[in-house]
Amino acid sequence: MKKRILVTGGGGFLGSHLCETLLEQGHEVLCVDNFYTGCKKNISHLLCNNEFEFMRHDVTFPLYVEVDEIYNLACPASPIHYQTDPVQTTKTSVHGAINMLGLAKRVKARILQASTSEVYGSPTEHPQTEAYWGNVNPIGPRACYDEGKRCAETLFFDYHRQHRLRIKVARIFNTYGPRMALNDGRVVSNFIIQALKNEPITVYGNGKQTRSFCFVDDLVRGLIRLMDTKDDFTGPVNLGNPGEFTVLELAERIIALTGSSSRIEHLPLPENDPTQRKPDIRLAREVMGWEPTVNLEQGLAVTIEYFRRMLGAM
Ligand code: NAD
Ligand code: UDP
Ligand code: UDP
């Protein structure tokens, strides 16, 4: 059935892929973004589609539209961007969630929150299951994002319990792919750009910290699958690729795949940088029949080609 779907943060990396897939599935998409970290280029190819509408709007302000479903993705996601204006980051997570939940309540829409593995902080349990409550420094430099997202989860569950809203909470683990901004600052895009330019690969700390990297197509499929689960399934549910790699391993793979002459340069480890992270995705497998299908090598190859084109066009 054709639905009218709101995607906040639709001009960003994940949001633009999500808008594209929802349009391909025959839905009408309303994309809302203030272009804080996203850009027009991510969605310019969608503007000629009659089923696509773009609205420049900041989700910290109320939004009155009529929709059947809401994917709430608006929020800067890269540490360098979310730490530039930390107060705005918390406002976006918290006021943004309140406004989108208020909207969902009024129009009786299903609403999905793009939460994050950051709610687990620097985890003392490994791999992380949804039952783990996390280990977050509430006053550190990452807190504006981590605690903002944790408070948004709180709001989602309170609107669910208090107002019977149909909510879905996805805890997204590190995701990468085409359309990450050149200045995004996250590890995959940084390393690929540095490798393609034969510049030093900036490994923070000793590079032994681990992350799990999910390719964007798998993630978007997971978000839509989650939205389509039965009303009684709220999550939170982990969405990510359980393959676990050290940052140093990632650097070495990218150097090999690009044939780069880059060397590795160690820079100081940012404060509160989580030492390990790997999703337990049994819940997503059981309830949604979802698991990633693109391995790191395949996903990196596609992403490297994307950045090669982008750098070539500059
Ligand atoms: P992104 O920075 O590319 O996209 C975020 C989008 O939100 C941007 O287009 C930005 O302009 C927009 N935005 C920010 N503040 C806004 C506001 N106040 N009002 C309206 N729009 C606003 O990042 P992304 O990787 O696409 O992340 C999308 C969502 O997924 C975020 O909520 C992020 O926290 C979550 N997430 C992403 C990852 C990942 O690895 N990519 C992991 C966990 C969670
Ligand atoms: N809101 C919105 N769009 C709507 C309905 C509500 O942006 O269609 C905002 C509204 O500004 C309010 C917030 O969502 O601040 C929470 O709404 P709710 O109805 O839950 O609370 P209340 O209005 O009673 O504070
Ligand atoms: N990182 C790095 N070099 C970079 C960017 C990031 O070594 O140029 C490390 C960072 O310290 C962290 C991991 O890579 O341990 C993932 O960082 P990212 O900013 O992509 O996401 P995070 O999971 O920290 O939010």
C-alpha cells in the first residue's frame, strides 16, 4: 500500500539512501533537513520525482504535516560535527524527538528513531545485546550525542507507554558507503580519501580499538524491515554488521584495496573513544529475518569507487 512517509535528516548520508529506496518501493516521500551536515547534492536527483518533496526545516521547531510514517534521522552523526555545536546536537536529539513524537501522536503515524550503538558508550559487555544498559560518561565531549540519543529513546518509550504511540527504535552501529560527505570525518571516509590521495592514514591511538562496519544498503533494508514489523514490536533492536575489525586492520585493508602508497600516522586518541564495539544481531535475525549481506571488502570496494569519482570531479 502506498504511504506518505516523512524522513527527517533525509538530505544526509543514510537519509538520502532511505528516501531513494522508499521512492523505489512506490511511496510518497517528504524529506525534511536543515542541511547542517547534509547537502542538496545528496537529493538533487530525486527532485524531479513527483512523489518526492523537500522541505528545509530544523526539527527543533514544530512541524505540522500529514504523514503515515516517520523515520527520524535528523542529527549530525560524526564526532567532529556533533561536537562543533554540542548544545545544538542535544537540542536536535531531544527537542527533535519531542516534536516528531508530537507529530506522530497527532496524525497517528508510526515513528522510527535512528538511535545508535553510542547508547552503549564504551561497553563493558561484548558483543552488545539490546539488554545492555551502557557505560556512558554523561559530561564528556561525546555526551551531547550519546545522552541526547539516550534521552530520545526515553521519550520514544514514554510516548509509547503514555500515549500508545507505535514506535520502533533502531540502534545503528557504524555504517558507511557512498554519499558520506568528503569532510564527514568518520573513519571509513577519512581513510579512503587519505589513501586515494596517498596522504598519511590518521590512526587515532594505537589503532587497536574495534568497530563493526555495516554497508549502507544493508542498513537501509534493515530500517524499512523494522518499520514494517508488527505494532507490538518496538525494539530497541541492533542493526549493524557483526564483523569486528581493529581500526588498524581497516587502515591496512583500505591501503591494499586502493593500492595506495600511504603510510600510517598515529595521532592522539580522542577522549572517551570506545575501545570495542560489535553488535549482537540475534534479535534482528529472529524478529525481522534481517542480517547484513555485504561484507567489508565488497562494501569498501563500492565506497572507494564513489570517492574516486568524487575526488576526480573536484
Ligand atoms: P548525516 O550527518 O549524513 O545525516 C544527518 C542529517 O540530519 C543531515 O542531513 C543533517 O543536515 C540533518 N540534520 C541535523 N540536524 C538537523 C536538524 N536540527 N533539523 C533537520 N535536519 C537536521 O549522518 P548519517 O550518518 O546519515 O546519520 C543519520 C542518522 O543515523 C543520525 O540520526 C545518526 O545519529 C544515526 N546513526 C548513524 C550511524 C552511522 O554510522 N552512519 C550510526 C548510528 C546512528
Ligand atoms: N508538534 C509538532 N507537530 C504536530 C504536533 C505537535 O511539531 O503535528 C510538537 C508541538 O510543538 C509540541 C510537541 O510536538 O511541542 C509535543 O507535542 P505533544 O502533543 O506531545 O505535547 P504538548 O503539545 O501537549 O506539549
Ligand atoms: N578514527 C581514526 N582515524 C580517523 C577517524 C577515526 O583512527 O581519521 C577512529 C576513532 O578514534 C574511532 C574509530 O576510528 O576509534 C571510529 O571513529 P568514527 O568517528 O568513524 O566513529 P565512532 O564509532 O567513534 O563514532
